[in-house]
Amino acid sequence: MLDALAIQQFRGSILMHDSTVSDNNRFGIRPFPRVARYPTSWNGEMTFEQISEDIRPCAARMLLRQYRVWAQDLDDCLQNGLMYVWEQLVADRDFLAKSSRFEAAIIVCYRSKSTSIRKQNLRYEYMEDFWTKHDFKHPEELRIGGLERFKIAGERWATWATLTDIRIDIERAVLTVYEQVKDDPAGLLALYAATTSATSKDLAYVVPGKGEDAIRWRAAAIRNQLRGMLGTLQREQPTWREKFDAGEVEPAMKLLERHPEQDIKYAAIRGLIEGKSSRQAAQAFGHNVNTLQYHRRRANKQLAQVYGCTA
């Protein structure tokens, strides 16, 4: 009799529990969702984790052997490729329904961004390669980069010590010139152009009324001043302007004689020789300033060629 009563009470509690669950569902409570599964042509429906583990070994071999990916970049490449596959499966669950395992691995490799990563790696030089290329035997011989074009002869001590001294001298020279031009905006731009990779064209818009040519000639004067202050650091080859200012005018005159005075090429060459800006030359010879600037760039290269030096 007691067993029958206990069974009846147990059944009642189950019914009450089912009723409570039903009531809770009416209030928006949902059970945990099942893991999504996606159809594949080689192993039926699989979760993304299973798909990833299935195609990762094949994709890794292809990236290392065919795409020449470095081992330290392999995980990043696989992550990029698998992320693309995941995004496509979310958009279309049948994305791999007609693709084989090998084709899925090819998709991962193709979307791995291995080319971008390889290009990024080429911008840097690893320490082991650096030491091998320069044949350093001792750590203290590690030298400062960027000064390879300067010739240092007759030194009897470590190269890095001399190059460190040179770098300090350069910094002092630049600071000296800075003290002279710090109140002149155009002078500061010229100093910046003379000591960095920025061009006068990039800086011309900063100071109103100062054109590209004005900053270029000012930067050239600052470079000459710095060379004078750093007498041991002589550039290997002078420019055509330096040769012309030193009295070697015949090559420029011969180039100028090739063109009639009415020709815009004549105006471009003569304007460069006389040190005129593009605007001044355009007004003096009656040409459009934009067209003249184009011919001035070509004339600058021609002058460098006839003088046998850099522009």
C-alpha cells in the first residue's frame, strides 16, 4: 500500500516539474543550443571544430612546402584561412557540401594571407642573418646602421665606436643648424627635408607662399652647411648644381644650346641654371607654371646626365 502511494506521489512531482518547465519556457527561457553542424562531401555533417582538425594537417603541409611560409607564421596563416571558411559556413552552411577535403585545404591556403605576411617579413632583417652577412666575430663589433656609405680609413679600434662618434657628431651638427633656423618656419622645413626622407613637394603646402623649389634650394644649402661642419663625412659624388656652382658651366651651356629660346625646354633648363623657382621662371619666360614644372623635372635629370652625376 505504501509503495503504491509513493509511486503516485512521484508521478505527481514529475507532472508538476513538466508544468513548471512549460511555464518557464513561456517566459522566454530556452535550452542550450546544439553545436552547429555543416555538411561536407568527405565525412557527412561535421562541426566546425571537426572540420578544422580534419583539414588543418593538409593545409599546413601545403603552406610550408608550396607557399614557402615560415614555421613561425604557420599558425597565423592557418587562422586567417580557417576564419574565412567559418565566415562562409555561417553565410552558407552548404559551402563545403561539394568540396573535397583537399579542395577545402586549398581554400584555407588561398585565404591565409601568406603573401602579405611574407612581404612584411622582408621588411626586417633577423639578427642571425645580419651577423652572417657582416661576418661579426664579437658582439661589440655590432655597428650602427645607415652609415655604410661613409668611408672610414686607418682606424685601429672597433668600428662601432667610430660610427657611434660619427652619429653623435651628426646630432650635434643638426642641433647647431636647428638653433639658427628655429624661428624660421621655412628654414625648419628645409632642415627637415635635408635630414629625412621627406621631399620638398611633401612640405611645400605647410608654409603659405613658400614653393617647392624654394624649400628644395634651402634644403640643399643646409646640406652643404652640414657637410662643412662634418668635414670627415664627404659624399662620394657631387650633384650637377655643385659642379655648376664650382665653375663647371660648359655642360649646362651645351645642353641649353640644343633648344631654341622660345621652347619651353629652354625655359626649364635656364630657370634651373639661374636658380629660379617654377613660378619665377614661368613669369620670366611666359609659360604655364604647371607645364613648366613637368619640363623642369626632366631638365634636372638631363643636367645630371650631362654632368655624369646624381640629380
